[in-house]
Amino acid sequence: MKFLDVINGVIWHDLVLYVVMGVGVLFTLWSVFCQYRALTHGVAVTAGKYDNPDDPGAISHFQALSAALSATVGLGNIAGVAVAIALGGPGAVFWMWMIGLAGMALKTTEVALSMLYRNTDEADNPHGGPMFVAAKAFAERGMPGVGKAVGAIFCVTLLISAITGGNMFQAWNVAGVTKQYFDVPQLVTGAILAVGVAAVILGGIKRIGNVAGTLVPIMCLLYFGTGVYVIILHADQIPHAFSLIFDSAFSAADGQGAFIGGSAGYAFLWGMKRALFSSESGQGSSPIAHAAAKTDEPIREAVVAGLEPFIDTIVVCTLTAMVILTTGIWNRGAEVEFTGATLQQVEGGWTLPETTITPPAGTSNGDAVFTIVEGGQNDATGQTRHKIGGKAVQHPDGHWTLQWEPAAVPGTPTLVQQGAWFSYAGATLTAKAFDRGGDGLGKWLVTLACWLFAFSTMISWSYYGEQGVVFLFRGRGVLLYRLLYCALVVVACIPWLVKTDAELDALTALGTGVMLWANIPIMLIFGVVAMKAYHAYFRKLKHGDFEGHGRHD
């Protein structure tokens, strides 16, 4: 994890976030606000107005969007938002909105390029993505070797992201929330997920498209409806929640309850990171799914793709954020009390002696906990609050204690209160928020949503990684890749592998970050091609050139 932190410190430097946002703004202006086109013409295309079964491709516009959404509308929307708020505060939500809007332009551009340069040698099994863009576009400019090298680099980053964010992040969260509520061993959950994923991905993109086209609308409606219900129950908190979002986006958020505080810059960092992970804008992953769409007009599918960040970030992520903020789970009070504990300085930092507790109902042996201390400045948050972690332990005679680990805290810290919080990482925090809308609501709804969201994401990301293997090894090794992908589902569910939300972020940030570094330069170099085709398409649409196909504007 320390090694990952060092790598992520480089690939997620603040400058990277400014560049990604800047590129989104660039293509927003260049396309003359393609967000509007996505919400109007993109909806019409998705509804089937322009479908032609004779066009090259394997799946419909709707199925392509569903397959891409099945990868983006996943646990990033449930767990990623929870991580952003838990670590960055309410202000992170504002920056998620900003990257969601900019992401619509990023997505439109990257999908336009992939559609323009996709390989349709097999009309019913096309291949596309930034790797094919790089290979073909550089070859057209007399640099085939450069194109192959850039394409290979992208594929390596694609495989890293498929393994981490598209696979292990999903499986770990499902295993965690299922263990929390139903005490099902994580490895059992991993085995069930692996078998289910294998049953779908062995059927290829057509089966993935069919499953996604059925699963995505159902799971989105179920999650959205229940989330609205919980928010309505806490309607009096809605104005306060929006006030927190806007205030914390531009000023420091003070620590309260379980939240240790954060600066405006910290909110910006977490909001951008989690929104980019959730929507995959600028990563170059979604174009791989969209490249399978049946169409003879590349820009038509690019406009459909612009809907993804809107649905994923502006709608679904906002819903999760409002549930967490209105219920107050993010800054809840201490859940375990103890007395007489005094901080001790030991090798490795500050800690507490083993403390005896009376655990609340539902406590499991080994549950992660933390307490909060005031000390010197926390360089990560810009505040003075710090966490000291530990775990709840049940002894053979039945009594419970909290066992603590040392934490590096500057200065001479003091306990905020004689109490501890359970460490609800990722999806579990969201589930606890839903529980405040009704006893067992989080237990059943969020657990089911986690299974559906994770499953849909994993099958789509398996296809993304597979296309990377196809490009790198010319189609060889696909079966081996699929088997390894399924095996890693189980590996991710090993209980001791990932313990906290910070460790979870380190794992997923790696995959997202490396893909941005590979794909954004491709977009900038060849973006002029995409924008030229984009404006040409809409000139033709305006002049009614597509009416001859029996389809109407």
C-alpha cells in the first residue's frame, strides 16, 4: 500500500486533475456544448429512431449504452461516493458534478475517435478503443511503429484498471457488505461472483449486451426509487445538505462526528478522483463497448455516449450523496463508549491501551474501528484531526475489548472523546445510510444493488480487458485472460487483503490514473479529427440528409 501511495501521488498530482478538467472544458467549447446534443439527439438515437439492422456492428445503440453504463453505474456510485464524502467531505459532491458535466464532452470525443477508427473487418464483431485509434491514426501519418507502441501502452493501463477498479474493487465491496449484514464469508461471495461472471463473459459481447440491456434499467430504477424514498423521509435536511456541498467546495470543512475534516482542495481532489472513477470519463474504456454498436454514422454513437456521465454522475452519484448527507451517517456520533483510556506514545506513533467495551448489537469479532484525536496539522486534510485505528475483539470468556494500533500523529494529541466509531468503508457506509430510512432497508436494498451493480460492472470490464488482450496478442490468450479475470474475483475477497477505505482508494486510483495518462494525450493529438466529424454530422442532420434512410430527426 505504501508503494501504491507513492505511485498515486505522482499520477494523481493536482496538475493532472486540472488538465483533465481543462480538456473537458476545451471539448465542451469546441463542440459548442455537446452536452445539449447528448440530452436531445442522443436520447432520440438511444430510443431507436436511427437504428438500422443492416449497419455494421453487433449490438444496438441502447445495448451499447447499457453495456457501457453497466461498467460505469457500479459500485463507484455506491461505494465511491461514500469514500469521497467520508474522506473529502460534502464539497467533494460539487466537484463530482463538475467532472460529470465536463465528462460528457470527454466521453463524446473519445467515443467519436474510437468509432471513426474502429475495426469492422468482421461486421458483426467490431473492435475499437483508444488502442485502435492510436494504431490507425499514427499509421495514417506515417508512424505505424509509434501507433502500435502507444496502443500497447494503453492496453497495459487498460488491463491494470480492469483488474483493480473493474474487478477487485467491485468484488471486495460486495464481499464486505454481504459479510456485514449476512455474515457470509468473503471467499464464498467471491466464488459465487466468479461463477456468475464466467457464465456471462464466456458468451462474448452479444451476451454481455443482452444481460446489460436487461439488468441496467432494472437496477437503476430500483436503486433510484429507494434512494428518493429515503431522501423524502429526511426532506428537512435537503437545504442543509446542499448548503454543505457548496460551502465545503470552496472552504475548509470542519471535522464533526466521524468526519475528521478537510480543506477545499481536499474536497476537489476526492470529488474529481471518485467522479472520474465512477464515470470513466477520459479513461478510454467506454469507447470499447460503444465500438460494438450497429451504426454507419460514427458520431451518432458518440452523442449517445455523452449520456453516460449525466446518468452516472449527475443522477445516480447525486442520489447516493444526498442519502448519505441527509441521513447524517457521514458525521455520525461515536457508536462505542469506553472510559479511562489515555493516549500512549509508542514506537510508530500514538496509541491507546486495550479498552473494555460493551459492544452494540451486531458487532462481529474483528470489526474495524477507529477513534479520533486532536493533534498537529494533518497534511492530507489541512485540519488537526487524526484517526487511530483498531479492531473489536471477543475473548474466550465472552467479554469484548478494543485493540489499537499505533498511528503517526504530530504533536501531543488528545482524545476528542472517550469513544470509537465502526469503520464503514465504501458500500457499507451507504448501506448504513439507507438503514436510517427504514430498518433493514440498507441490509436488503443496498446489498442487492451492490450485487447487481458489481456484477454488471465486472462483466463489462472483463470485455474491456479482453479487447486489450486481442490488440496485444492478436486474439491469442483470450480464454486464459477470462479464467484469470474470474480467479481474481476470488482473490479480491481474501479478508485481510484490503481493510480500509484509504487502502481501497489506493487500489482503484492506480487503474483510473494510469488510463488517464495514456488516453488524454491520444484525445488531444487526434481531437481535431473527432471535432471535424462531429460538426460535419450535425450539419448533415440539420439539412435532413438522414431522412432518406427512413429515419427522422
